[in-house]
Amino acid sequence: MKKVYISFSADILHYGHMEIMKKAAQMGELIVGVLTDDVIVQYKKPPLVSFENRCKLFEDLKFVSKVVKKDTLSYKSILEKYHPDIIVHGDNWKTGIKSGVRNELISLLEEYGGELVEVPYNMEHSVNLVEDTFSRRLSMPEIRRGMLKRLMKIKPFIRVMEAHDGITGLIVENTSYDSEKGHFEFDAMWESSLCDSTSRGKPDIELIDWSDRIARINEIMEVTTKPIIVDGDTGGLIEHFVYIVQTLERIGVSAIIIEDKIGPKRNSLFGTDVVQTQDDPNHFAEKILAAKKVLKTDDFMVIARIESLILNKGMDDAIERAKCYVKAGADGIMIHSKQSEPDEIFEFCDKFKSIYPDIPIVAVPTTYNYITEEELHNKGIKIIIHANHLIRSAFPAMENTAKEILKNGCSKCVDDVCMPIKQVINFIPVNGEQ
């Protein structure tokens, strides 16, 4: 009997999957490959169901003879290990990121002597609706909250973009790019106090009340599914901070980052040009410890941001503070710099990783932005935040548009830089659709 192989990522098994597998089983002994989480995130959103449980979906099917792990998009190892005579796949991979995998498979099968059978992928609306509905569960607090930690386990690094309202959240949610190197999208969103206050025309001095901050976070959550990291500024008083953390955890935020400063808040990039006071490390550690004690899940992360390099306190001070904060329970360390070169950031990474190889480092490469994400990852940085670029790019665009209309006395002159209003409307989901 011939061996037939087919692979799935499936969170759920619907009748479309069942029909394909039944047809495949008629061709011979059916082997089902289940894609691992780290493979799936190379081309689509992460699965909701664990790899182990996804395997179980297929193990109970009487027409499936074997369920195996597929830990790469390539079929080369599958051919070498299981020697299938026939590979079955839907015909929806002739273009896009999987087209390269298909072309490689065809070449391998020519040498191997196997056969590729492509079945029409014409999913009915009801099936697509089921899959979309299941995917939208990513927006539920109990799922969204833990997704950041999960992604950190299965991806080399986490790519984060700022979002300060619903529309920028949608942009981060839906922006993607496909190339021969793979599928690229942002993994999470950064809700920044700077961008939040700036979008309201307010200074970045912790002026916006947390009830307003949380309302804005909820606006983003209503229209997106990706994990959210919140900029917590200094965190305020310990007694207040624990309530902030409890609220953020409850609504589904994945992490908060707080900086070790006290007093009137000024943006870190001012450095020593303005008066900024760094907190006593033991007091700041108490704030971390208090927050960790009130958490109800293991999903939520409290990340400590160290300002020592910003305030010219030196590398030794930064490392000693990092030790203190990790001991208090910090789930990660964000190290900040206003230098145009990443040297001191990289030095910190080397020294910190030699002590705590498993504690994630967060970086915001605003001033040293010529360094690539891959280079940052190679130095041990796990979370990379592009912290304010959407709002910074929007400002000159809006200002130039306003000037051109004012100069010309009509708006025809800016048609080429404005998105058609129908496209804007279509960009925004209707009836809760993501």
C-alpha cells in the first residue's frame, strides 16, 4: 500500500479538513504531519491550541495511521524519514510565502520519484466564518494576556510597534510583508504614555490619569488581537501601582514596563538636560515585588526599565540595579540609552546575559536606529520596541496637508497624499470583524 502524507496547522478540525483527509486516505496509508508553533508563526498568527492538543485532534481519526511532527516548512526531512509516495496539499499555495516551499517540494519529488496531489481549496463561507471566529478568540483577555510569553518561547525575538489609539492599533494589527525570507508582521503593540499624551495634545509628564489610559488601551483592544505592552512610566506610588497592575492583568494586557525614576516625570531622552531623579534601587524593587504579589496569573509580566545610562550613572550602577530588580521578581529588564551608537547597550547585554542568560532584555533603538533587529537579537535582546514612529510620521504628513490646503485654497492639491475615504472606511472592521 502506498504511503500518503498531508500536513495541517489546524486549531480546529472542520468538514473541509475531513474531506481532504478522507480523499487522501483513499489513496493509501495516511500520515498526518502537525506543524509546530514556531513553524506556524512564520506565515500566520500563532495557534490557540497547543501542539500536543492539536496532535490529539488527528490521533483519534480511524483513517489516520500515524501523526507526526512537522518542525519545518520544507518537506525534505519528511521525505527522508517517512518515504511517502504521495504528498497531498490544497492548491492555495501556488503564490505567496508557501510558493517557495511548493517549488522546492516539486524539485525534490522529481528526484525522489514521488507524486504531488493538489486538491481544490474552495472553502465555503461557513467554514471561513468558523475559522475567523476561532481566530478572533485571540482578542479575549485570558488568551491575549498570555500570548506574549508564548511568542517569546517560539520566536527568536519579539517585534513591537507603538499604537496609541484604535486606528494605529489596526495598522499594527494588519501590516505585514512577505518575501522570499518569510512572512513578517509585528508581534505585539506598545502603548506608550508619550504617544498617548501627545495624541491628546498634552505633555509627557504623567498628566493623563490611569482611568483615561486604560480607556485608551481598551479602545485598542476592541479592534485588535495582538499582545499589548504598556508603558507604565514610573508606576507612581507603590500603593497605587498594585491596583494599576491588577486592572491591566484583568483586561488582558501582557506586560507593563516601569522606569526607575521618581518625582516629576520628564521624557528620558532629555537625559541630564532636565532634572530627573533616579529611584533608590531597593525602593523600586519593593514596587516590583508588590506588583508580583497581587498577580493572579503567570501570564502578566512586570519589566523594569533602568535609567542609569540615560542619567550618566555608569554601567556598574546599571548592572547592580538589574540584579536587584531581578531578585525582586522582574520578568525582564529594559535598558535605555540616548547615545547614537549602541555600544553601551551591547556592553550591558553582554554583562547581564553572563549573569542571567534566561531573563529577557528589552531595547528601544530610537537613537541608534540604524542597527537592525537581527543585530539586536544577536546581542541577546529579546523584545525590540519601535516606540513612537507612527505618531512621528503622522505629524509631518498632517502638517504638510494642512499647509497645502491653506496655500491653495482647495484640497485637490493633496489628493495624491490622502487615502481615499472609502479605503479608510473599509480599513475599519464592521460588526466586530477583525
